[in-house]
Amino acid sequence: MKCGRIKLVTLKRSRVPCHLIEVIDVRDAHHRVRATDLELLGNLKAFSWLSSVDKTRLFSALDTTTYAKHEVILRESEVVSTAHILLAGTASLSCLNVKTERVTVALLAPGPIPEVPTLPFTPSRFQIEAYDDCRVGSLAWEQFDCISAQSSQSAFRKFHQNNLQLWYRLLLRGSSFLSLSLRDRIGMALLDLCGDFGIADSRGTLLGVAVSQRHLANLVGASRPRVSEHMARLERDRLVIRQGRQLVVRADKLEDSMSVRMADLAIKSAASDIPGI
């Protein structure tokens, strides 16, 4: 019996492309069904505070765009008056290092896209790129007022928390902050990735995004050879298991093996908010 494709024919505002209202009934070899943009938005934890009706209103207000891998989504001067939401895919935050080479400093899971600062007198030039194929929705901040009462205030607070969480993580992974060892910084980066992209696995937590050792080196501000050396030790200690291009992290054991003071920093693999907010 063959599965077919069913299109819902309904009247929508012309600004919403037809493919956003398709219902796809064709299943692939892994028995997955492609989600609509509305379903993707509804699954985001950052917007769980909205009712189903409000989520539909938010979806109707979004201008959505698809970005191919490596394509620039936002530059640092373009994230002031508009809110941006990553609906699907993985994005990366990159900047220029002291050699003016562009390096990845963070990977972003679906949810609110954080604002990046414009830093005067520095060559940083932050920008957000598509790490793989991405789907992004955007709307002006004042449009949140049309969704529900207090939506604009609540949305600003959620986006602000997301911004602080990102920069808090980057601060902790900085090479000089608190004089953390490279092993601890690598451990923190892996736990962050587990929290954002982790999939439950019988062996631990499978990272749903492929992270090369070059990218991991950029995330922790170290050289690739040194990161490779520490990753090899983590694999020998069975704290990390390599599965092709993906990693399985034994998050609980990895966290237990890190410095005692890590507990004081409240870096937990399941953490979703910044301590103290």
C-alpha cells in the first residue's frame, strides 16, 4: 500500500507560502513525518507559555525563510528591532579571532535566536550562520502585542534570558575565566551540547548534531591538537563514545569526573536556565 501526499487547500493570507500548510503523509525509512512550521513552533520549549491559539497567531505573524548550510542568517547589526526564531536545524554563532579567521564559538538549537553585540574597536564581527539547513521565522517586537495580553513583555523576558544564558556559557568557557583547565572547558562544552542537542541513549546521551574536533576546539578556545588529546583520554575513560561522526556522552559520569568547583558554578547537563535569573 503506497502512502500519498495530502494538501490542505484553505484560504490563507498570501504572505504565508503554500508549503507551510502542507500535511505530509509520506514516511521515510525511519518512520518520521515532516513537521509543519506551526508544529515546529509549537514544540519549542521557549514558547510553552503561549496557548495553542496564541501560537497560531504567532505563526501567522512570522515571516519565514529557509537558509542553506553555511549561509549567513544574521549579522551583528541586524538583530535590534526584530525577533528571530530558529524553527528547525542548527545555527552557529561565529566571530573573527585575532588572526581575523572566522571561527564558531557556539551552536544554537531551535528556539529564540540570541542577539549578538556590536563591539566597538574590535574585529569580532559576530554573525549567525546556518550550521546545516535551517528554517527561521522573524517578526517585529511590537507584533507580539497582537498575540495576547502581556505577550510583548513575556517574549522580551524569554529572549533576554536566552541571550544571558548564551553569554554566560561563553564566559565560563573562556580560556582565562576562573583559570579552568582545558579538560573542564571541554567537559562544559559537551554538557552544554547534551542539554541543547542530547537524545536519550542506552549508553548515555547521543549528540544530535555532529561536532568536529575543529569546531570543539573553537568552542573552548584551544588548539585542535590539544583538544584531540583530551578527547582521546575521555574516550579511553569511556566518558565519551564515538559513533561515526556523532558522539555519545556519559553526561552524569563526565560531570562527576570534573573539578569539584564545577558544582559551585551550577553547570548541569539538564539545566535550561541561568542560575539566579
